Amino acid sequence: MAKNYKKIVREEIYRLKKAEIEALKSMYNLYNDSADIDENAKLEIDDFAHQSQSMQSATNLAERLSADYEKLEEFMQISEDPHHIIEEGSLVVTNQFIFYIGLALQPFELDAYEIVAISDDAPIFQAMKGKSKGDNFEFNGTTYTIEEVL
């Protein structure tokens, strides 16, 4: 695997997380706008209930947005240096998937490879942490062989 593949994977993770944040911002704006009731309009009790639900949804989304921005900032601080043992910032090529350790996302495909981006809080990370090329680790009954650590 090319040494620059780690950089390509990091760029794709960043792009996907930014897209996720943009979608959350759109949802936040939708709920926030829905919570803004026209005070001059004739209102019914259901209108106030919907306003309350929209306000709560907007608040929840604002909290998630804040957390996602923080996670993205932390991700950008992870060293891009090569690794020989599995730790935060490693790109781990196994016989099953390619794992990137640093920021959790839904699995995605890149150049016909299945990429699984996980945080260092993920239980599977604990199973692979500190291992290196040629080692095996087991998680949920599946044995993974580490083919490369970048």
C-alpha cells in the first residue's frame, strides 16, 4: 500500500465529517426556524407543543454540532507521522478492513477498500492497541491479521 494512502484516507475522513456537520447545521436551522412562532398569528395549543419540540430538537442538535466541531479539531491535531505500532493516528491494514484510529465515522469505501474509522475509545481499538505488522487480534469472535501499520 502506498505511503501516501494514509493522507488520502485522512482527507476523506475530514471531507465526510465536514459533510456530516453541514447536514447537522441544516437540520439545526430547520428546527430553529420552526421554533420561531409568529406572535401575530392565531395560535392553538398544538402550535406551542410543536414549538417546544422544535426548540428541544434545536438544542440537542446545537450540542451535537459543538461536540462534532471539537472532535474534528482534535482529529486535525493528530500526527500524520508513520507508525509501527497501533496507536491514535495509525492506519491499520488487516485481512478484513482498513482501520483509521482517530475519529469515528460510518464505514466507507475508498479505492475499493472498506475503511473503518474509529476513535481511540472504541472497544476494538483496545483489542488492537500496541500491536504491529504480523500480529493478530480478536474482536467479537473475528480474528484480524495486521498486514501493515502506517
